[in-house]
Amino acid sequence: MSAAVPAPDLGVVFCSHRTADVSLRERLGFSADALGDVYAKLRDRFPASELVVLSTCNRIEVYSAVPPPSAGAAAPIAPRLSDLAGFLSEFHAIPQKAFAPHLLERRGPEAVRHLFEVSASLDSLVLGESQIVGQVRDAYDLAQRHEACGPLTHALFQAAFRTAGRVRRETKLSDGRTSIASVAVGQFGRNIFERFTDKTVLVIGSGEMADETLRYLHDEGTGRVVIVNRSPERAAALAEARGGEVRPWEELDSWLGEADVIVSATGATTPLVTRERFAAARRGHSGRPVFILDLGLPRDFDPAVARVDSNVFRYDLDDLETTCAANRRRREKEIGKARGIVEEETEAFLRGLVHRATGPVIRRLRDEWTAVRDAELAQLYARRSEWSDDDRAAVERSVDRIVNKLLHPPLEALKEEARRGEHGTLFDSFRRLFGI
């Protein structure tokens, strides 16, 4: 008799922001164009496995699911950490020793829980951020297009999306923006302007903070973007990446007066724009609001700039970080509630797997015992033809209670072991013991 285990094998191997730095994740990541080749190679190596690859700037994860073998068949090969480490090494031409210590593996219930936490943004750099569930959905859709999914991964990822939806609806984990750029644009900027589509944005400098803020402004549909930098090359690079036009440094004062939104992050050691300089640039424009985001450290704009006229709204890193910190504290209070939802959904998904794993065995055992019951009762009734229908019904109820009581302990043990993912030994013994 085969020792096949009628239960699926679920796993995830991953490298995330918690285990490796940005440069290593970038080297291990996959572009969307490369994923067709990735899936083709993974399917050749693991033909029985369903696969989904999630590759973002913060994580590289490979989810696998292998259905249970059919009776008498050899167990299919499921990729493990060493297998996928070898694949990553070959695909990227990077020695395993350079990244293997940064890979983690989860199997069974832990793999399910990990995906649900990732999708619900409990494993993100910014707790509660909404971008990750879209990235997970895109990864799943791409795996479908490359025919790498199957029934198990379909069920797993649909449950992950359901979990993320519940966390979003039933908690306040996503309330309040928590990054400097998102607070600047979405919270402070929206208090000044109803829309950005008709606004001119002046960007002074071209650092990472300016780039991120410009990305948020672009998402809001910003109109004209003007970039002024002492380095024309860096200004051109930012303009190419985010859209906009580069103007000479000598035109800065003119644009200080023309702009509706000013984003400054130059890295200068002393204030770049004094009160007097800004007052001169504002002449003739004081009736129009201007939103200044001073992201310099130290400040690029003298704080007194805010007093030039009543339509000047200036915010610096201290203002932004105070709001970010308050939003983060509010989100952290919701972590327990969100984790409770993840646990509920993990248990529900695992119960579904248990049903798949144990259902056929339990049904066959019940069918066989029912057949024995019916045969024995038929013989008994043949010898007791004088029994009424009520007598026979009473006997059948008693026999059914005995059968159920005898079956209950082994079936509950079988379900519990399958739920924990520790089903090999008991399933095999169960099948041998009852001849299934």
C-alpha cells in the first residue's frame, strides 16, 4: 500500500526588508519582463508545483503549493529553500553565500499566515500602507497569465485578498499617512488646495526626498513642474524620471514668485531663501496662496518666510514628522485587532485545507462502516421479523451512536494533525489500520 499523504504542501521562501538591505534585494529582484523566463525555468524544475513570485523593492518571495499525490503515485517534488536559493543563484549569477543567510522559509500554516500578514500590510515598512495588496494582486495575476497557478494558489491568494479587505474595513490600520512625502502632499497640501492639476510646482534640489514628494504630487495630477538645481545634470535626471522642465539656477527668484507649490531639499548648510529674498519674489503675487515644503536639513527657508503675508503656508521636517509620528501611534494601536483577523482567516483557510485533505478518507471510512452497519442490521431484521418500524428505528439510532462514538476520537485526531501540517505519520497509519 502506498504511504501517500493526502494533504497539500504549502511554502514560501523570501528575502524582505527585514532580512536584507536594499542593494541585495535589488540584485535578487525580478523585473516584470523577466518573470516569463522565471516561470518557465521554475516550471521545468518543479513541474508539479503551483508557483507565485512576488518581487517588489522591499521583498522577493516565491510561494509554492503542491497538491497531494494520487493513490500509488510518488510524492511530487516541492521546492525548498535550498532549491530556490540555487535557482536564484543561477538566474542572477550571484554566489549563494552572498544572499543565502538572508533567505527565510515558512511552510504549512506559517506560510499561509505570512502571506496574509504581507497582504494586510502588517509586514510592511510603513504599517498599513495600501500599496502592497495591489502588488500582491499584480503578482498573482501575472502568475495566472504565465499559467503557474493552480487550485491551491487560487484559494490561498483569494483568501489573502479577503483578509486584507477585512483588515482595511474593520480596523484603522490605514488611517493617517505615515511618510513625510505622503503627509506633505495628502494631508497638508490638501488643506490648502482642493486640486493640484492647475498648479505650478517648483522643485529646488533633486534629492530622494524631493523625488518622493514629486511622485506623490504626480499621482495627484500636478500641472506644470519646474526643477531648479545648481547641478543641471541632476535636475535633468529628476525631470526625466518624474516629468517636468529644467530651468537655470539664475531664474530661482522669478520662480519663487510664480510657483503655487515649492518643494525644497538642497542640503545647503545655511538658509537658501531669507525672509527678505522671498518677500521680494512675492511682490505682485501676495493674493495667491503658496505652499512651501521645506525638506532641507538644515532648513532651506528661513522660518520667518511664513510671515511675509497671510497666504504663505510653510512646513518643514519638524512639522511633518510630528504628524507622521502621531499617525504611526494611532496605527500601532490597531495591530492587535489586525493580527486577530489574520489568525481568524488563517484558521478558516486551514480548515478548508483539512476538509480537502481528510474529506475523501473520512467519507470512505464512513461509507465502509455504514455498509457494515447496513449488512449487520439486515441480518438482524431477518431474524426479528416481528419487530415494528419503531423498534427498528430505535436499534438504528443506537447503532449509529455507537459508530459515531467509535469514529469520533480517531477522526478528530486526524483533523487536528492535518490542521497543524503534521499529517504524514497519522494519515499513513490511519489508512493502514482501516484498510483505506
